[in-house]
Amino acid sequence: SLIIIKGAKDVPVPEILPKRAVMWVKPTVLPRSVASYPIGMKPILPEFLVDSTELNAVKSRLASYEHMQLPWMEEYLLAMGEGENRLHRKQWEFAVIAQALDRHGKLATGKTGLGFAVGLEPLATYFAKRGARVTVSDMPMQQGNQGDWAHTAQHSDNIDKVWRAGVMPLEEFRARANFRAIDMNNIPSDLMQGQYDFVWSCGSLEHVGRAQKSLEFIINSLRCLKPGGVAAHTTEFLLNDKVTHEDTYLNFFTEREIRDWVAVIESMGHTVLPLEFAAGTIVNVDALAEHRMDDHIQLMDTHGTRRLIHTSISLIIIKGAKDVPVPEILPKRAVMWVKPTVLPRSVASYPIGMKPILPEFLVDPTELNDVKSRLASYEHMQLPWMEEYLLAMGDGQNRLHRKQWEFAVIAQALDRHGKLA
């Protein structure tokens, strides 16, 4: 319900709205409160417009301008032959994956790693330089020419293509690395025997299919790890919408999907390092068609009528002591159907494929007898005056139906303001 009291006079809609501008301003480095967007584009959701905390800590987090300013970012980039820090989110992905594996002691002689869809990224060469032995993979060639890969020159099909010149000699790299063609949706069983110290994928799992497919890949990648092994994955995160963008080749995931993945992964006995959904200062939102070459931390894509702002997110996972099957009913996030009568909020569940109610709405209404603009709720409908209004207007007894709630709250608002006389 929206209850509005008319002001003293009609004032024109301002050209720039406070905090939610709808007219375009080039988004270089703007204060978050005045950053604005093209007509028709949803602004970045306010819950993400916060500063990162504990910037040097290894966490699962969003790419941010503040995080990229840390000195160790450029140190990793230079060491892997990626050059100076250009404030590009792909560089951020390289550096946070390297940091997570380094801090957990996985980049050392005697350690083994498995990389998925490595393309031409510099990580495999850098990991081998540090002493690890790596199995690097990419899609089978017949798949590698599909979708975006055909025109972005990101696909590799042999170990020499993966090698980054200037990081280590090619012959040394060949001695520490081997190549396999792997479909991320069909990881060979001989790789899922728990023999690796670390696995990684960099901006790849958004291409394997929809959210369920991406989760299945993450779970299967964990099966490749020894207990205590580390999985470091980065993917696309949607900043200005709560509805996932899904298509054949590219998916942008929301906070809801990420939290659901974490619920499943942790229910299997693994540990996801703390999530931080902090986009920080909005810098260099790239809205150009050739965005893959333009330096950016946030990016705008147009898909049909939707203008989507997205960035990168890292997921850092520690393998548990053993593989536990996915439970049929997930704690707090049930995915099997239960008839939603009056269930406690913590156990209310949903059909497969249905997004749960967003947690920010799972709160009890306050000041129930006050006239407010509010959501319909079970608690609000229990008030005696609800049925009094319904009986008076001939709508019968309170059936806990939201349409009855609408009738009653409209009547109450007008009645309390003395308009029904």
C-alpha cells in the first residue's frame, strides 16, 4: 500500500532526482550519492554502494576501485607479466585468485593445480613459475569456436598458447604444465579423485549455463581437490537488478544466486570465505561495445530492453574433510516444495527453480495499528479492525486473503484521515 498526503501545490519533477538521478552523467569518479544513469537504466542497488572493509583480507568479494588501489595488486600483476595496474576488473580477477592461493600456501614446489577455461590468461604461467605443477584446460575446439570465444581470441588448445612470455622460459613451463581439453559441464572422472591442491577459473563459470549449471560446476571442481584444498573462482555479478540475466553464453548472477550457492556448498561441509558485497566508489562504468579492451571495474551491457551494470565477484572455497552429498532440504533455503501455510520464516520453502523471498523483507511489521505505506502481512491481517472493515463493506469474514487486506488498509487510511464523512 502507498498512502500519500497531497502537498500545498504541484511542483514540477526536478531534472535531477536526489540520490537516484535519471538523466545521464558520464560516470567517471562520482560521489555515490550523485552518480546518475541513462533513462531506462536501473541505478546500482543501494546495498552495494558501500566501501570495502578489511581490504587486505582474503575474502569472497566484489571488485572495487578501493581494492584495486592496494600495492600487492600491482605486485602480482607485474610478476605474472600482466603489466601495470590499469584499474581493469580482469586484472583484479587475476590478482585476487593469485592472492587467495598464495595466502593459503598453494603456490609452492610440490603443489598441484587444475585450471578451467584458462584461455590466454597469465595465471597458469605464474603458478608454474612459483613452483606448482598445473593442468590447464579449455573447451574442446569444436566448442571453443562458439559464442563470444570465436571473435575475442580467448581460446587455447595447447600448452604453448597458454604460456605467457617473459614470466618464465617456455621449456620450464612445459616441464611443469600439461594441457587437456575439458568441457566444464562434463569434467572427466579421473580428475575428480581429490588429487589437486587448488583449482581455479577466471570469468568462466558464467558461460557454462544457468545458475544451477554454474553451481554444479563449482561442486564438481571441489571434487578435484584434496581436503583443505582451495578453489578460487571469479564470475559476473549484477549490480543494478535483482533479476538474473540468463542466456546461452553469458549469465550475470545476483546476490540471491551467490548466497544460494554458498548455502549449498557449506551444507556439503566446505567453507566459503566471508562474502562482502561492497562495490565501493563507482569508477569507469564502461558502456562501449568494445568494452573488453577498455579499462573498467563496472560494465554496462544492453540485453533487449534491459541495461545491466555488472562487475566481477570472487568465490574462495576451502574443501571440507570429505565429500558430502547435497542434502535434499537445505537449511533455511529449502528447494523442495512444502505447502506454504503459516511456516516459520527460517523453514519456509519454495519449488525448485523459485527464488526465495529476499531476506530484507523477512522482518516483522511494526506499529501494526498505525496508518503506513506497508506490505501485506500475516501479522497485520490478525488485527481486529481488519475484520470490522471487511464485515462492514460486505466482504465477509477475514479469510487471510491479500485482496481483503487491500480493501481494509485503503478504508482504514481514508477513515483515519477523516475522508469518509
